[in-house]
Amino acid sequence: APLAMQVCSKYRPRLKETDIELRRRVADFAEVMALEGAVRVPQYTSAEMYSYAYKAALPRGSGRVQRNVIIIPMSKSKEWWDKAALDRQTYFCPHADSGGARVKGHARAAEPGISKILRKLYYNPDGHGRPNEWDFVTYFECAGKHLATFDQICQTLRDVRQNPEWRYVTEGPEWRGRRVLRW
């Protein structure tokens, strides 16, 4: 897609109305794909993990500085959702795998970007594991000088030897673009 637009509301029917109206207005020259997501409290976290991952997190900055946007929808497999919540949580921390090898886990794999890349996670408002729907939409913003860091983090996260959680992930199409400064 050449353009992406983020529309937010606490009232879901208003979002549906906006979607219908946008589709009506651009039907002759554009296709609209909507990805729905809801902000939720962080999962798989403790006070220590929250301090580690969120206190130093990059806040949303100006589009003049954080020009790059990356959006990646993703889902987890049924096997993932069938695991107990405490078992899923272990994948986010450094640990030893079933063979005894040390693995970084999700948090350490993403560590280089905590203070450089804005990350927002939007959950499917209707729940996870729904056929033909994404469980999450991940949204990132960063300065051009941090795109290489973003790509390195993605490579590390996708390496199941360093982040075994990725065995359970299906990624959707990745969209990259630039933030506009004004309409």
C-alpha cells in the first residue's frame, strides 16, 4: 500500500462508520484494507520486566525526527494459545531451552531498540486465534539512523535459536513508510 492512516476512537461503531465512508469516497481509485486493534495492558510482564522494557521506552516523537513507520500484523498459532499463560511468559525472558542452550528470549532480542524505536502493540479487539484475522498489529516509529537497529532486532526475533517464541508466529505483510508532517 502506498499510504497508511491510523484512526483512533474509543467508540468502535464510529470506527466502522469511518471505514465505510472512506471506502465510499475512494472506491473509484483506491482499495482500503483495515486492520483493527485495541490497546491493552501489557501482558507477560512483571514489575521488573515493566521497568526494563517500558520505563526506558522511546516516547512518541515528532514526525520530523521519527520519520519512519513500520506496521506488521501477526498471529500466534493454536499451539501457542493452548500453552498455559506461565509457559508462554517464559519465552519473553532469557532461559535455557529444552536442550540446555541459553536463549535470549523476546525481551533481550528487542533490547537494542527499547530507547530508539517506538513500539505500540494493538490487540485484536475480538480476541486471539480468530480465523482469517490477525491477533496483533505491531506499529513502530523510528528515525532513519535507527532503521538498521530495527532490522537487526527483527532478524534476532525471527531466529528461533535466539527467540524460540517465533516458532509460533505468523507474520502478515510488512508495511514501511514515512510519517507525514501535516495533511
